[in-house]
Amino acid sequence: MARILITGGRVICPAQGLNRVTNLLIEGKRIAALDAPPDTAADQVLDAAGKIVAPGLIDLHTQLREPGCEEDETIETGTAAALAGGYTSIACLPETDPPIDTPAAVEFIRQKAARARHCHVFVVGCVSKNAEGQELAEIGSLVEAGAVALSDGMRPVANSDVLRRALEYCLMFGKAILSHPEAVELSRGGVMHEGRISMLLGLPGMPAAAEDVMTSRDVRLAEATGGRLHLLNVSTATSVELLRRTKGRGIPITAGVSAINIALTDESLRSFDAHYKLNPPLRSQEHVEACIVGLKDGTIDVISSGHAPRAVEKKMQELDLAPFGMTALETTLALAITRLIEPGHLDWPGLLAKFTVNPARVLGLDKGTLHVGKDADVVIIDPQCRWRVEPAQFRSKSRNTPLAGSELLGRVTHTIVAGEIRYAA
């Protein structure tokens, strides 16, 4: 079996409270040893002096867009982008055409991902048939085919009875429901956060209440059923406070935030640039600050990429016609480092927990750790590297990012999947 020795790196594993400079030995597909002697025989030695060695990142919010929207992204290009961003595992949301609501659709994604041979791809099946929110999908068949969680993607399950029954049913399988909290009847037609800036610009808004109403409903149904619920992308102060109070009552609900929602505000829309048109929208400063506090106190468990690639020609349309979304897998970690580590909001173990062990627990995966004997999914990060975002260099098929030209701190140098170096900068 091939042996890789990583020497002199600051090894951080939040799952086991590990944070020290040491050597890590990989043998075959497993973590073989911590504190390995520097002269240990190995087929390859990686000098990680001055770098951080951590479990491979796990994303809960990736749109791979295949089948149906291959002009935006394919499984091949999306997983290649994930490697460049340090992700060894991603959860593929059913933002496909047709949606992932049959065992055959689950198997298609799994086979294509295996053929691409980049990162691990875990399939999220639909809660409802055709992701229409009216009739439960064959959840048992989807789980049997390999679905690790259930979600209707960016289409919230509007029918409360359907969501209630889904939460109860998923308890049988120990699977979580990943919910996008948005009352579409309140946000329909909006292009940005509803507030002072939208009023000044004369643009239709998406009120914070659209998220708050649905967050409140989802939380109450989770509490009533005991079901496992993860809110994909909270972005408002009220939602964060609702979650904080719910967790205070011991309800095991989890939530994530997209990195871009703690980095930019609705002021960016003054440019009328469709690259800033996102869902959830970029909020005002007080919402951004509330989300950062939520990350600091543990109310928000996960930082997600919110990877929603869109073809260039789609984003070139007028703001009201352009689709929501940005390509994000290759910039999320660096954006989080720049906005959370550098200002001192989080330390490295705290940040990495939200990228590794926490998302692994949401999906029930035996990943996100550097325990000896576990899968050798590892990322090496240069925490001092400053670099400029150049979309033309993305591995993603899409280039739609509001971060073009921005300077970010921290960059992935190596991504190791199942004991094999799949990406080296």
C-alpha cells in the first residue's frame, strides 16, 4: 500500500480536540499514525511546515447541475472545483432536471461521480415528488439507493403537512431533511434584500420575514416530530435568534450559513451586477453581524459553499431576469478565513469544525476526522497565502462570482482523497 508522510504541519482535528505541530502518516486509504517519526519510510513526503493539516472539508450545499443543466456545471467539473477548494466530500442537492426523486437518479449521480474520480459525492434525494412539495417521494427507495439526506433543494416544502410527515418518516432511516427556509409567497419577484438599499435602487425586495416565517415553521415541526432538520442557509438576525432559543430548549436542530452571506452586504447591489444576485440574498450589515455572532456562539453549526454555478450567458441578463447563484467551491474556505480568522471572530479549530466534523454529523457520515484508522481524506492549507480571485482559472465550468478581483487569505495546497493526492496547487 502507498504511504504518504506529511511532516511538520500544524495538525488540527476538531473531532478529537487535536491542535499541534506533528507528522501524519497515511497508509493506503487510511490514517495510519499521528506523531510519526520524520524518518518513517514513505513513498511520498509532503513538507507541511508553516501549513495547516486538517480533515478534508465537507460541503452540505453543492449544486452539480447534472443532469439537465450541463451548461452550468457537470459532475466532472464540479467535483474538480471541490478538490481545488479543499473539499473531499460534497452533498449534491437535487437542483437537477429532472430532480433526484427516483433510485435511478441517485444511481446516475453516484456512477458519474465514481467515474470522475475526484471527491466523494453524497447524493441528497428529494423530499417530494418532482420537488413540488405536494406528495412525498419514495423516501425509503431513495435511501436504499444511497441517498444520505432528503431535500427539495432551493424549493422549500411549502406544504406543512408534507414536511411534517417527511420528518416523521425520515426518523425510521436516521436521515436528516435539509430545508431551504423561504416563504416564496413573500419573496416572489424579489431580486435583493428588502430594505433601505432596495428602496433607494427601486428594486423589488426579498424581505427578511420570508426567511423568518419559514424558519419558525420548520423549527416548530422539527420540535413536534422529533425529526432531524438542518436549515441550509440562514441569513437573518431573527432566524439566528429563533435557532438560538430552540437549541436552548435542547431541540437537536442544526443550521448552516453560506460564506458569502457573512462577507458582503446588500450595498453591493448598487452596481446592478447580477453576480451579486443570490438566494438567500446579501443582507444588510446587522444581519451579517448576527450571523457572525451565531457562528461564534455555536448557534450556526456549518459554513456551506452555497455553490450554485450558472452559465455566463445567464448571468449577463438584466438583474430581474438573471438567475440566482454563484460558483463558490473554490473560494469558500479562503473567504471564511479572510472574514472570520483574520478579524479574530473564530480560531482555527472553531472554523474547521464548521467545515468538517459538524457537516459530517448532519449527514451521519464517518468522516471529518483524522482519527487513526479512519478514511485518509486530508487537506493541507497555507494560512498565510494571499491570492487574487481570477475566475478564468476556476476548475468550475461557471465563472459567476461576485468575488472576481478580490484578495483573499489562505489557500489549499493539497487535497488528499482516500489516501491519494487528487489536487496539488
